[in-house]
Amino acid sequence: MERATKWGAEFLGTFLLVLGGCGSAIFAAKALTTARNEVGVGGIQLDAAGIVNSGIGYLGVSLAFGLTVLCGAYALGHVSGGHFNPAVSVGLATVKRFDWKELPAYVVAQCLGAIGAVAVLWAVQSSRPGGFEITQGAFASNAYGQENGRIFYDLPGAFVAEVVLTALFLVVILGVTTKAASKGMAALSIGLMLTLIHLISIPITNTSVNPARSLGPALFERGTALSQLWLFIVAPVVGAVVGALVWKVATGGDESQTGETEAEGVEAA
């Protein structure tokens, strides 16, 4: 029963992440509306129709991804640890924060959560006025290169960005969840880090750092999104392992961050 609740929490957390993050990208990032303004011409005021983009843009989408992790971690983190990302699970297992034996079930739950979220997005998209046709990017898939009219960075830069940013994500996650860190601030720090990662890399790959987040849209869009999916599985996993090992070497790992030294410093002060 305890394992089932953990799997359920990972399903729900990943569902929330993909629904909120990808949903904001496809529905709200770009929202074009018509507007009427007055323009002065030769001393005469004339009506002028125009198009206004009232969407949330890169900043809004980045915040949406960060907020979903923040809310999910506070709501479900105490149940499952709040991974919501196969790469995070691998990184935590690398430094013995998580049992490798539990990894397959966590990954399955996370992937199913992502697929379920995209299914909901598809159900909403299918009611779009004027009809809806599934195209590349219709569900905010990740990509590299310039295929199908989407402009992203080529494979070498995309790979480097995904590895490095996932590694830094793990460094932050591991750092703010040690016994020496403030527990109440962990979810906030992780959410803000994911926001920062998206601000950096949406123009590069549409930001993955999460194989489950990439899998859901790719399965529905197929085509290029599915053929390029390998990168968004391999790069985040490699980055997670690298980040976990770098954190352990740089900080001494959990063995040296027990909270006792920090407590002694406070008492001495």
C-alpha cells in the first residue's frame, strides 16, 4: 500500500507538471487579440485596428513550469519525495538518496502521468474553434534543429544545454534537501531553479531536463518529436548522474552535511 501511494503521488505530480507547463505553452504563451486604437493623422483622429499579443511569453511559461513543481512538491513531496522526473530519480539513486530497486516503478508512474496530462491537453485542443490538427509543437514537444518550421539549436548545442542544465538542477535539488538545509525552503528553491532553467533553454530545445515531460508530447505529435525523443531521454539522464556526482565531490555529500556542524556554528555565534 505504501508503495502504491508513492507511485500515485509521482503520477499526480508529473501530471500536474506537464498539464501546467505544457498547457501554458500551448494555450497562453501566444494569445493574439484584435484591438482598436485612435491614430492622429493631420490633426484628425482615425480608428485603427491592430493585433495585440496578450500572451504570457517565455517568462510566463517558465514560471508555470516552476510553479507546478513548487505546488507539487509541497502537496505530494512528503508522500513520494516529489521527483516527478525520471532523471531526478536517477540522480538521487546515484548518491544513494533513493533505492535503485524502486526506480522502474517511479519511472513508469511519471511517464504515465505525463501521457495522461497530454491526453487532457489533446481533449481540450480538439475543441478549438475552427478545428485542430496535430502538428509539430502542438503539445509543446521538445526538439532540436530547424525541422517543420520550428527554430531550435542544432544537436551539439541542444545536447550540451540539456546535460548541463539537468546537472545543475540536481545540484540544487540535492543541496536544498540535505539535513543541513532549511526544509521549508526546498520546494521554493527547486521551483525557482526550474524557472531559471526554462528562461535559459526554451529557445534552445523548448526545455526538457525531464524525459517524462518529453515523452508525453512526443507520443501524441509523433513525427520529428518522436524521432528526436532519444536526446531528451539520454541527455537529462546523463546530466542527472553528472550533477549528482559533482555535488557529492564538491560538497562531501550527505555524510558531511548532517546539520551538526551548522548547529555548532549557530551556538558559537
